[in-house]
Amino acid sequence: MRTALSVLESLKRLIGFDTVSRNSNLTLIEFAAGILEDTGAKLRLTHDEHGRKANLFATLGPERDGGYVLSGHTDVVPVDGQNWSSNPFTADMRDNRIYGRGAADMKGFIATLLSLTGEFGALDLKRPLHFAFSFDEEVGCIGVRRLLDDLKNAGVKPALAIIGEPTSMRVVAAHKAGAVVETVAKGREGHSSAPARGASAVMMAGEFIGSLASLGEELMADKDVHFEPPYTTIQANMMSGGTAVNVLAREAHVLWEYRALPDRDISSIIARAEARAAAILPRYRRGAPEATFTTHVHAAYPGLVRDPHSPAVQLACALTGSNDLHAVSYGTEAGLFQEAGIPAVVCGPGSIVQAHKADEFVELDQLDACAAFLRRLAQRATRSP
């Protein structure tokens, strides 16, 4: 039996694993699995198609329905091009903060959980505590889908899930849906002095971006005051195409996203964008009948629909001692749990303001608050359902 690690020791170890989404997360999963297995947890692993990444689902307590899921993703965003004041993969403690990639998003939550497994394992749990650690959340909530499918196939039926994304320990009861979308414009190459004899895909893509802006303005009319901004947003954030300034571009790529109010018809956004693209084509097809737009959805995740009566929301409010419910515009895995029939809420240590940037940190007070929250949760699990 290994010696239990403190929160800080656990977080230092976790930050030291370079689990940027393009890399494997297996060393972190093996570390966490070892700690959980030592406390008597029963483990389930689901892997990606290449076996380079894994989800870990571990259970303490009785094998029965109605358990509490405590969920976090193990991957982090890249540090490329960021100006860090310390090694992002070596935890640095100063000014009552722990600095390092993933400190807030969301290894601080996972570290707190792992530091408490010994305590939880010694309790007389009447309902199970489940630990769910996923891969590839940052690139489209990919891994957790396999985890949820595995639970369904195994007949595991939790009562609710708490996703420990950084919310400053506030109860987040709703978040927007989102997607990463690529629209490809194809025209016809030719000399730029005779644009009517071809079709510049870059010009086509430029007009398409303008049409996205117009669609975004239309979507502003539908508001939900719980969110900031209170409407669905659309942004084109990357574009590439063309070979030379005096050559009509054969192909151009526009990478765009939407952040949609969670209980709306999300599919209509793609359909409306495609309709606008189709309206652009006739003028370009005069010089290039083969000109086209094609759209590919690279990643999409559902929103978390606000439900004040959700058992997950009510439990989180009871544990935090606050009935204030918040909504956020970023995405999490909570919407996928809810979509799978598992009521979900988001509540975890650290601020989302620190996520994804250089010198990411989590405050020690936030880790303490998270530990107190989780201890109260574990005590609830000792009561008869």
C-alpha cells in the first residue's frame, strides 16, 4: 500500500505529466489507477482506437445504482508560443498559488480527489463514489463519449455527476453547446488579371465569413439572460488558402465555431450557414461551374440545459451552501452526461480566467474549498439512499 499523497504532492505529480491532447495520457492514468486501486476501488478502462489514451472509471463503495460521479478530464491545452515565467510542466508554488499547465483546468480538481481516496475508502459508503477521468476533452469531448457508452453497456447507473471544471467553487447549472466547423471553398485557378475566367476560393471564403457575421447578428435576437453574452455566437477564427498573389486561389479553408444556447435547435445553425454559402456560389460559377462549398463538423458537444430541480444541482447547492446558479459560455463534459440521462452540474476549484493561458495557476484556498466540498459529498454517500 503506497503512502497517501497530499493535494499539493498529487498536483505536482499531475502537472509533471505532459498530457497535452496531442500526447498520450497513459502515464497519468496509470498513476491515478494505482492510487485508486490501493484504496480498494474497482477499475474500468476504455481506450482510444490506437491504445495511446485511456479513460479511467473507478468505484469505491457498494456495487449498486445511485452513485455520485466525480469527473475530470486529464488532457491540457498546448503551451506553444506562450511566454511562461516557469516550466509549465513543473509545478511552481509562490504567493499561495500553484503554477503549471492544467493547475486550474483541471488537474487541481483531480489532485484533490486523489488525495482524499484513502479517507473515502475508509468510510462505510452506502452509495458508490465514482471517479471518472477522461481523455481529449479539450479537442471536442471525445474520450468521455466512450466512457459513457461503456457505463451504459455495463449497466452502471449513477444518480448524478459533478464535473470539476474551474468555477471558483460556484455552482454552474448551465453552459452553451459548441462546435468546431470547417468550410472549404473550391474555385478555379487562373491569372488574377482575369478573375471572370476562374473563381478565387479566397474571395469566396471571404464572402462566406461575411455571411457568418450576418448570421451571428440574426442569432442575437434570441436571448437567455442567464448567459454572458446572452445569445448564440459565431466566430471565424482561422483561414488559409491560395498559392500566390497573382493566382486565383483554387482552395481556401475557413475554421469557425459556434457557442449556442443549450436548449435550441443546434442543427439549424449549420444548415443556415450552408444556405448562405449556397447563395454565394452563382456569381462564381459563371467563371467556374465546378465551384463549391463543403462543410465538415470536426467536433461538437451539447450544452448543459439549466434545470434548478436537477438532483445534481440541488446537491451541489447543499454542499456549497449557496443557491446561486450560474451559467457559462464555455463547454464541458456535463452536457454529455446530461444527454446520457445522468443529471450533471459543474463545480470545481480555480478560475476559468486562468485556463489556457501562460502562467496558469490555482490558489491554495480554492483547493482547500474543494477538499471540504468533496468531504461533505462523501459523508452524504454514507447515508442510506
